Amino acid sequence: MIVDIHIHCFPDEVAQRAISIRSQRFRITPVTDGTIGGLKASMSEAGVDLGVLQPISYKPEQTVKMNRWAAHVKQAGIMSFGTIHPDFPGWKQEVKWLASEGFKGVKFHADCQGYYVDDPKMLKIYEAIINEGLIILFHSGVDRAFSEPFHCTPSRLRKVVDIFRGADIIAAHMGGYRYWDEAEKHLLGCEIYFDTAYSIHEMGIERTEKFIKQHGANKVLFGTDSPWRNQYLDISLIKSLNLDIKDINGILGENAEKLLKLSQ
């Protein structure tokens, strides 16, 4: 099984506009049209068995709407994490709803949502999510639509990891997009998962192999950040790494299967 842990999609009626705005901000040409249909076509071409959506509520009032859409689009081969905006007043009830509906995790993007990842006010939210047995995925490092200061750097994220030892936490973009020196210093080897989303083509093969070997291949998850990366090409990059086939298979899907408890 191949699992892409980090994907973005939008409702059909807004996908064209959402993709157009983001492609201009990110200065990236999208690979798909940002719809579920476009994603499924990409997955079929690349041989991806399961895609995991990572929605983001940019405003507090978007939280419920985004989560209900995420629940609606779940189907064979497609699942989704939930989203919680830190300023949404009903976050406690929403976390419980996500758990009751079988969501596996929650995605946070501190730059988009306007907070620092290690802000003390966030700890009670993280704790509630973790206590429900949910995974937390953080965007980490640079976001191309923003400028410094970035709100989730590896050094800040390490503080959260140290507080919640044993929790299932994912640092997207190999620990921190374009913050890989800092990720190497503060996150490499600690108890946190990395995903490969929109990173290994910039890191290069040699540094990617070094990160995986030093961090532990069992704590690395395949992700693309689709529609911003081509799933087929990124799978080819993973397969080209000078790693044991067991580690390759783990990164491409087996690690995610265990983390998501897909066999249960």
C-alpha cells in the first residue's frame, strides 16, 4: 500500500479560485485542479492507494464547515484529518466530534492561523486532541505565501514535542521546509514523525538519505503536498534513495498504515 499523508483539496465549487489564488501566492504551478476528482486521477496514475487530506481553517468560523466537508468527501482511498482554528470558541466540542466521527488527526498551520506553535494558550488544545487519541500534523518551516517570522520553526516545535512526549506528532516538510539546518539540530532523532511533502526535491538525494538514516526510516512518512507536487514523480524520488527496500516500503506506506491504525 502507498499512502500519501499530506494532500490538499477543495470543494468543487471553489477549487478553481482557491488554486488560482494559492498558485500566485506560492509561485508554483499546480499539478492537479485541486478537486477530489483531480486527486483521484493523480492517485490512479501514480499508484497511490490512500490519500489523506489536510484541511486548514483560515478563520475561526471556517472550522465546522471545513470539517463537515472533510467528513462528506471521505470514501474508498480518501480520508481526511480535521482542522481546528485556535480562536474557534467551540474547539472542545469540535475535537470530540472529530474523534467520534473516526477522524485520525488534526492539521495545524500556525502561519495561516495566526499563532506561534509553542504559545502556552495552545497547549490545552493540543492536550485535548492527544487525549482523544488523535494525531497532530504541523506545517513546519517556511510557507511561501508568508515572510519571516515563521510561526512553526523546528526549535519552537521541539518545545511542544518535549511537553507531549509519546504523542503522535508529524512535522511536515521533513521537519521544517527550508529550515532543514534547524530541523537537523532540534528534531532529528527525536520522537516525532516527518513527512516528505514538498521537500525532498529541494533537499536533494544525499541530504534526504542522511535525514532518513539519522532520524529513523520508521518515523518518515510519504507526503507530496498535492496539488503542488506530482505524486508519481515523488514516489520515483523515494524509490531512488539508497535505502533498504524495507525502509522504502515503510516510508511509502507501511509506516502510515501503522500510525493511522488502518488494520484495526
